[in-house]
Amino acid sequence: MRPTTLFAAALATILAFGGQSPAYADAGDPVFAKNVIRTEAGITVPVSELRYADGRTGTLEDYEGSVLVVTLWQEHCPFCHKEMPVLNRLSGAMKDEGVKVVALGLDQDMSLITGFLDNLGLDNIEPVMDYEKVNGSLLSIEHFGRWSIATPTSFIIDKQGNVVARVWGLVDWDGDAARGFLRSLVLEG
């Protein structure tokens, strides 16, 4: 085990069992980075239709039981080009720990979504289309008070489907702080 991974696991354990976890920050407070903000309690994920490359449909409720990083992105977004490889690494590194990355493609053409992921070799991220951008719009209205969706925008969801933090822009998902926070959510009920 790498020293940074060991450190992050130890930090998550200490925070979960021996001290105040960053998961318990007050609404409006930064959690592990200045652009990762704790949300109001009691807001759950939207349940509008998602579409997958194989033709399946589903909702974000299908992921209940896992901690989620839900990212809204588009193929033409230059910041998404920077963040998606980082999210791909996060997905690969933490999938066996109970953390899943759900990258909701806002492009309404599945071939754009799959082409983008394939061209960048992002094989740890399943192609998911936020059909008619409903999930992204609902999350944006609830947490930012507007219809417009800036990409990338992310939301951290606990195992029960509650939105616990919102993220505007890029984040160091490779860092110990982000991964420690996600691990602390996995350890919670």
C-alpha cells in the first residue's frame, strides 16, 4: 500500500471514529477545498431518467448504497477535458471501497459521450447520458438557484442518496483530502 493511501485511510478512520468528520460541516461551509461546499440536509438525488450506452435506462437511485461523485460534463467543455481523466483515476482507485463516479454527460447524443470517453481512454467511467439534462437542471436549481449548468459541476452523494456537498469547477480528486472525505462517508451508516 502506498504511503499516501495508507495515510488517507488512517485519516478517514480517525475522523470517522475519533473526531469531528468533515462530513459534519455546517451547510455553506467548505468541506475539503474552498469550492466544495456542504449542502443543506435532506436534499436527495433527482430520479429523472438516465440513459446508458447499451440502451438501458435508470436513475441515480440505482446507485444507493454507494458514495457517489456525480459530475455534470459536456464534450466541448475545456475544463471537463482536464477533470475527466482525474475522475477516471478516482473511479478506478476507489470503486472497490464503495465510491462510484457517475459522470452525467449533458450532450444529448450518446455517440459524443462514448467517443469522448473512448478518445481519452477513460475506461473507468461508464457512459451515462443525463437525458434531456433534467437531473443536472434539478441539481443546479436546488443547489445554485439557477437553471444554467456550468460544467464541470459535481455533487457528492452519501450512501442513502442524500446530496452532502456541491462542487463548482475543478477539484484535486487525486488528493488525500478528497479521498479521505469520501472514505469518511463510506464509513458512515
